[in-house]
Amino acid sequence: MSTKVEESIQVDVPVSTAYNQWTQFEDFPHFMGGVKDVHQHDDQRLHWVAEIAGVRREWEATIIEQVPDQKIAWAATEGATNAGAVRFEPLGPSSTMVYLTLEYEPEGLVEQAGDKLGIVGRQAKSDLQKFKELIEDEGYESGAWRGSVNEGLGIGTPSVEAAATSRGDSGKAGVSAKVVAGAAAAVAGVAAAGAAVAASKSGGDTEEQPQQVRVTEDVQPPQEVAVVPQPPEDVVVRDDVLIEESDAEGYTAPTSTEGVEQSRTGNDDDPMIGGGSR
């Protein structure tokens, strides 16, 4: 559902001065708080960048009717969906009434919430007040374009239906710096968490990280094989008694305790007997 905003203000300058200043679209960021940039491609086509309540939007607009000292009407052709008109009515030789009508389609939860609070309407009112202060303080316009577009057709005030080719940008056309910073922080957090998990899996005390092993469907990863130490060939193990064979007559085999003590004192160089690797 679209929203319509209507605001007006009296400026104490001749109608031609007020109108001429309004035709200087690229000067709008100087007095319109919600407008960040305007680039005029030609007499009818403009590119707008605006940010209201933290939501940044962009759109291409086309002027569909322009009558000097009377009216400028536009409709978006790409990006954020909006349309409207500004009209000028002389109140005397040195005073003008400026009427602004804007219709737009809020997108997303942030814009819909702001729409209910009337943020766009308050911004439009504030911008008109700044326009009044600017033109009255200067007393003259910074430039002028006195051409006309579709004069005499009586198009009226365009609604969002006139912006049929504009499908909205859902804020994608220009992301604010806060959003970018928040996304970067989230990515950094995920990366840090992944590094912590990798460190815990690798023991956390080695400097080198294990190389990744690519496993395909026809190649299975190697299986771990348990290595069981085998006794020397000249040693026979029988239950809990360690007996050493000898050809000498009268030799008495040591008990299991004596055999273990002997293995600790006399075979330190043999890791298979001395208790495993160091």
C-alpha cells in the first residue's frame, strides 16, 4: 500500500525565484536532509540517492511534466517506487506558496515502521523549511532552467501508478555504512569461531595446521592401525611368567618380577622392553 505526503510552505521571494531554485536539482543535498545526492542525466532524467531513518534508497526518475513558474511533476522509472509534484502559486510580487505532494511505497519492516510514525512526512516538512531559509537568506536563485516538458497536457499530480516500471529496491541499491560495518563484524565473528574450533580439534598447541585432505567418492580416507609391540624372538611369553630360553645346563628361569626388573635395568636401549617410546 502506498503512502501520500502533502506539505506546503510560504516563501517570501517572487515565484520565478522560488521556481528557478527548485530546478537546480543537484543543489538539493544542500537543503534537503534526506537527499544525499542527485545527478541530472539530461533535461528529464535524474538519479536520486536518499536516506531517511537509516534506510538508504536509490532510484531513477523522469520528469513527465514541467511548466515554468507553475509545476514540476515526476515518476520513478527504476529503483524505489515513488512519484509526485511540486507546484508554485504566487501570493504577490514577492511571495510564493510552494506545495509538495509525494507518494511512495514503503518496503521492509524498517520503512513500514517509519511510515506509521510519519517520518517521511516530517522530513518533507523540514526540507521545505530549509528551502525557505536558503532562498530567503540568499534573495536570489543559484541557477535556472526555463524549459518545459509536456506543457499543456494537464497531467496533474502523478501517483505511484505512474511509476509502473519502478519495482522498488528494498534498500539494496545503497546500503548504509552501519549495515556494512555490522555485516563485517558478523563475518569476523564467524571466522573467529571457526578458527577456535579448528584449534581445539588440532590440539591447540601446534603451530602448523594440518593440511586438508580431499576425500572423493572412490578414494576412502586411510584408517588408523593400532601397532602392538611384539617380544623379541628369543623370548617366550607364557601368561604372567617371562622365560628366557638358554642352552646352558642348570640355568634357572627368573620369576616374572625378576624378569621385569632385569628388563628395566639391563635393556634400556630397547624401547620394546624398556616401556615404549620416550
